[in-house]
Amino acid sequence: MTALVSRLVHAKDWQPIDVEELEPNALDVVRSTDNRSVVAGPGAGKTELLAQRASYLLQTGTSPSPRRILAISFKRDAATNLAARVRLRCHRDHAGRFDSLTFDAFAKGLVDRFGQALPDVWRPKANYRIMMPNLQKYNGFLRDLGEPPSQVGGRADIMALNTRTFERIHLIGQPLPVDGRSGPTAADWAAEQFWHSALHEGNTTDLSFPMIGRLAELMLRLNPFARDMLRLTYSHLFMDEFQDTTQVQYDLVKAIFLGSGTVVTAVGDVKQQIMRWANAIDAPFDLLEADFEAKSTQLFNNYRSSPELTRVQHILARALDADAANPVSKTKGTIEGDSCAIWNVSSPEVEAAQLADHVVDSMVENDLAPRDFVLLVRQKAADYANTLEPVFAKRGLAICNEAAYTGSITLQDLLTEEVSRALVRVLRVASSDRAGACWSECQQALSSLRGADPDDDTAQARLSRELDYFINQLRSSYPEPVRREDHVQAVVATVYDFLDRDRLIFAHPAYRQGDWFDRVIEGATKHLCESAADANDWTEALDVYEGKHAIPLMTIHKSKGLEYHTVIFIGLDDQAWWSFTNDPVEGTAGFFVAFSRAKQRVVFTYCPSRGSRKKVAPLYGLLKSAGVKSVNLG
């Protein structure tokens, strides 16, 4: 590990940190002074590129103190991962000027700070809640809506509205008008009524994240002081997974940074755009290059996948972009046999047995652990888990269904939440005398929460004593895993009382409004209770909590940004891919994302009892054109 120093280095003397190489185009982006639109395929090291660029800007003073760098990601785990990489590569004095947030958290922070300055018609109540509207909610709202004014239409016009496009086109499709007046159509009137109901009816305001994004953009339009403050604060803006950016998010970025001196770097891959259903823009890079005069830059290396998998990936990529660059694999093939195959099986039970045998054999042959594999499905992971889990268990393999809900949060989301990670760190320190890394992380987290200066030896020694005392008390009170729900609740409450709930909420903007903090705590408590049920000690319970020795099962959308030695995609059939013909571009992009998670091997399974494969015939055609073999396994 390179020594991290707080002094500045000259730009010409700076070198990439803790990586063997950066391809020339990547290094060019790292050192660039202009706006960049970076197209980077699977395994190109998009997150590493941004981490290295942050290191360069901070360590050379190109982003001069006290100015900061803002990184906006689509997913919470991506934002957390990028921030962690920067901390590993920069001295804390530099890393402390790097803000890594999701789009939703960034917009919410703006509304929380400045929202009460909005005009009355758009002003949310201070104690607003986050809602997650769905088609049923919009259907119910439109069904119960009264007669519109005659000048905009009639009741038939309201009932004729397409519920699937009501939000995207009418509710959040355009920047909000300052005076709140609706347009000339029944759809405009209906959208105005939805906004009024969400903002002003009842004791609280209920807002979705896209609605919050629109309010933030309006606030900045009306408040040049707030906009200019952001421009002065941030010398550079990073946008990760830019292909999934929505119009709301893009308009917010434009409202703040267009025409400013802030340098923008956007990284992504349109071939991996799998959020079209969530209102992702069709051609975000084209917009960025036109509006911000961003220079388009292509990355070519693939540091994840073997040469054979990279070859197949390119054939899939060309189905999405005929001009897709041919990537260069920087990884060696390490397995015997086919890197990719389609397995035809007669029943789900045979499928489960064949897969379990394959995983066990591959673990032995290639010295792999359970988490080197992933089981991917298109949807309804629980249906597959019910068949897979007992068969895998007979072979000594556990499956962790990360798509399952614990309370009101998915397990995968829970495991990336900071308050959940903090709980695990504290309990690991309390359960082992050899938890040095966790103890250091606890000390650092406690120092941050208490606002202690890392260089103040007296303050750090006091925190160390405080942590030691608490750990000893916790270990004494709960020497063995607790299994009763009320006892687990007591353990969780004890840990969070020590960390200080109010400080945790203040330190993480996503917890400051609504009930997300409480939902995460509820999920953590429920999952810890389940994890401890059959555990012999705390270490085993926490290993189950984190799924350390289990094969993850998840959906394609949740696999984005992850990587595994072997990807097993279960159910390449019409039933799982029922919507493929409605949007074959997004379906093919999802297929491409699933395939590109693999380092060495991909296995697809097909079982006729779950459905035919007429709708998804184009996907089979792509695999056939790439020379992928189809095998009958009984």
C-alpha cells in the first residue's frame, strides 16, 4: 500500500495509486481539465477511474482546498464503494473533501436545507415522508379524481390517461412552473391535483424521490444564492453509471452546473442501460456532450472477464450498439472446459441437483468459495430459492436470497446500509479477541460521529477507552447469541444507543427525513434474529447475517456493479422474460449486464416446465452466433 501523505504533489510527479496500470485513455481522463463523457464497457474499471481521478485532483491541488469534489451515483452501494476507494488512496485531509452521494440523497439534501424557501404552492411540510408510488397508487388516484374543469376536458379524458406513463410524462416530465398553474390538458390538471394532494393534504407531505428532484431543481432556479454556493463549493462533479440518469436528475445537474466553472466527468455504458423502466434518458451522453461540450472518450480494456468471455460479450454488445468497440481482455482464463454453456434440464429439481454438483466440483477444482458464485434470476427470486435451497443444503451449500425482504427492506440493501454495517462491526469486536480491523473501523467511525480530531491523541485515547469499556460491557451482557426477538431488540438498541442514534442520523443525510432509519433498524433486528437462530456463537451468527459462506441469489438489476468468478443464470425462458418483446433493447441490455458480471464462466439454464423460449429466441440467437454450446443434462 502506498503511503498516504497530506502534502500536495506536483501534477507531473503524480502516479496512479495501488493499481498496476491505467490504460492511456483512462490516464488521460484522470489528468483532464475539460468536461468528459467517458464510455466504458464491463470490467473497464469505471469506479477505479473515478477514484484515481479524485486522488489526482485532491493530491495535486487541482481541486484546491477548501473546494470539494461531488460524486453522484445511481445506487447507494456504488456511492459507498467509490468513497471507500478514495479513502484508501488519499490522506484523510484530502479524502475529507470528497462527497459521494446518490442522486436521490443529493436532491433530498437540497430540499431539506432550502425547501422551506419554495413558494407556498410547492413548499413541502418540514416533516415530509418518502413514498414509493406504483401503478396501483396512480390507478387509484386517477379513478378517484373528480371532474376536471370543462376548459381542460372531461372525466373520460382522465380515465383515458395511460397510468404507466402518467408519472414519467405528466407528473415529473418537465421542470415545475413557478406559479403552480396547470397546463391546458386534463393530464396537466390531473398532475397538478396529484402534486397538491401530496404536498398539502393531510398532516404530512408525501413525496417520491423524482418529485423531490423536481422541487430541488425549482428551488435552485428561484434561489441563485443556493445555486452559486454549490458552484463555489464543488470544483469538480463526477457522475457514475451515467447511462441510467433520468431527465429529472439531468435537469437538476444542468440547473446547478451548466455555465459554471465546475468540471464534469460522466462515466457509463449505454449498453448496460437497464433502468429505462425507471425513466432513464434514452441518450444521456449525447445530451451531456451537447450541453456541456463534453469530450467523448472511450475505454477499451476489460480487467474482469477472461478473453473467451470478453469475445462473447462483444457479440452481445454489438446487438445493442453496432459500433461497439472491441474490448481487450486483461485477465487470463483459469478454468478447464467451456467458459459459457446453455444447460437444458427436464425439471427444476434436476436443474438444482446439476447446479449444486457443478458448484461443489468447481469449488474443489478451482479453489473457490461460495461467494465466488452467483445465482441470477430475472424476477421472483423466492420461487427459485424454494427449489434450490433444500437441494443445495444436501451438498453442504447455503444460499443467501439477497432479493428477500427482511422487514420492509431487501437483504441486499440492508447489507450496504451504514447503520447495519456499524452494528456488525461492533458485534464482531465484542465477539472476538482477534478483531483488530473491526476495532480500528469502530474507532474511526466513533471518532467521526463524535467529531474528534484524528490527530488529537488525547481525544483518540479517550474514545479508545470509551469503546473498550462498552465492548467489555456488551461482551459480559451477551456472551452468546440471543435468539428471542425482544432480546435481539435489546442488543440492537444497546449498540445504537452507544453510537448515538441522533449522531448517526446527522452523519448520513438519507436518514434525516421519513422513516428510512427506522426501517433499516427494523430490518437489521429481524435479520439478526434469524441469523442467530441456529448459530453456535456470535461469529457464526454474524457470518450468516452477512452471507459470508453462502451463495448469493439475486435479480439482474441488483447484480449491476458486482462481479463473480461464475455467473449462473437460471431460467432463460419466456415466463421469466415475459416483457422482453415489449422492450427488447432493455431486455438485451439486462442480458448483457448479467453475462458481464462473470470473470471466468457463465451458465444459462432452461427448463421447459417453466415456459417456452419463443419470446427470448433473439437472446438464444446471440449465444448461438457466439458459438455457445447447448447441453442436455436430463
